[in-house]
Amino acid sequence: MTTIPDYKDLPYNETLQMHYSWGVFGEGDLLGALNKITPETVKAAVAEVQLGQSIGLGQPIDWPDPPFFGRKPYVHEIFPTGRTGYDDRLDNFYPQGSSQWDGFRHVKAREFGLYGGFTEDPQPGEPTLGIQAWAEKGIVTRGVLIDAYRHLPEYDPWEDVRITTADIARVAEIENVEIRSGDVLLLRFGWHAKYAAADPAARAEVAQRAPGRWAGLMPDEAMAEALWNWGVAAVAADNPALECAPGARELGSLHRRILPLLGIPIGEFFDLDRLSDACAQDGRYSFLFSAVPFPLVGGVGSPANAVAVR
């Protein structure tokens, strides 16, 4: 079994002033922190199922509406294939347009490249670091919900609220839940709840904000260190980018710290509201988590395709 070093014992890039995990799981690794999901981890996760209750964590692909980050709405066409059959197709389909995974082709660590040090510009159909590698394994493990919006003092999820490692620890203590190696960590900041309740004019205004403003994880080194040392296999949230926005230059980018450098997959725009209510009802904030990313060879990202089973 691979010995996983503590964050401070990982190699250090002097230029970026950040630690990185390249080589920890072997040269040419395509899974990053997903390697922390072992057969033993999966078997233990199955024991989290007590009610037989499944809760989807993904939004429809036309959500948010209007789209964020300059994307265009998709076009859905249905057409007959004969007298009794139909087929359909999508144009303007963005795999990262709604509930999504950011794959290892999504963000570079500047001139040092993508996860593992791959410096070439990614090309369609070329498999290196493509999202299809995650699809081959699937993401099936224990999930933990950190419901910051429910348990922390009231805040506006559409403002630059910075959730710290201490906040996460505080919520975990309130929920009586432990973050374990191989977990998928789900963070509910309340962004989706406010968006779902907003009228079309307010939604349009939020989509056009530049820079964006929302509550999310503090993007500093302490957060990267905690996520690595907790052993999370992936981390996902209900906001547009996991980390807070607009943040601050001196804090750095959490995307850069954990996606290309530490190999921790990122999920965004997850719907965690129904899961929040279910967990609060019986006081259990851990569950079986399952997701199978879209097997697009060379893909940069994927719809989330995630579900919690309690």
C-alpha cells in the first residue's frame, strides 16, 4: 500500500511557494487523491446505508439560468428515427455548465503544468489526464456533508464569506461526524438555496457580476494542508467555484493548490439542500456517495452524476 506523506513532507515548489503531490501515487498517475478510495474504504462506505434512501445531488443541465462564465444555453433537439422511435442531440453542451466535476485538465499550475507536470496543451481525443480515467473507476466511497449554512452563524452566501478550516472543524463537531481518508467532502454554503429562491431578475444579475461574489472555502495554504491531511478523495460544494469569491491575491487560488498540485478533484454547483434536510432530520451527516463522471476521452470536466445513499 502506498505510504501517503503528510502535507509538510510533500515536495515544495519554490516559485509557486506551494507543496505538490506529483509522484506520490506513481509516475503517470491519472487519479490523484481518488487513489485514497481503497476496496476497504468502499466496503466500509456501504455500511453507511441504513434507510435505503437515495438523494440526487445534481441539477438539470439547463441550470443555472442564465448560464455562468460566458457560456451559452444548450439547444436540445428531438427527432424521429422512424415511424415509432426518437433520438435527440445537444448543441452548446458544456460538461462543466451545471453540477460538475473539474478534471485534471481544467487548471494549470502556471508554467509547471497540469497535475503530474504535464505541460502540453490538452487536445480533444488525446487521453492524457482526461476525465475518462475517473469514469473507468467511478467515485464510490463514504461522503460527509459539512453544512456550514445550517450550523454557522447567519451570513449572506452571495457575499465573499471565507469559510476556514476552523469553521469546518466546528461544523463537524456540531454534526458529530469525522472526516476520514477516502471521503468525498461535500460543503453546503447556502449559495444554491438563495439562488433557488431568487426571481429571474436577481438570477440574471448574479450571472453578470464581475468579479463574482459568493461564500466558499478560504483559498489559503492552511485549507490545502487540511484537505490533504484529512485524506479527502474529492471535495465538492453548492457554489460556483468551491472557494470564496472574489477572494484576494495574497491568499492565492485554492483551485491551483489542490487540483493540479495535490490532485484533489473539485465539484461545483452541487444541489445539497435536500441532503441537508435529510441529514438534519436524523442527525447523520455521513452516507454512501456515488458518482460516475462522463467518459469523454480527453475531457476537461464532466456533469456530476452524483447521488447520496443513506
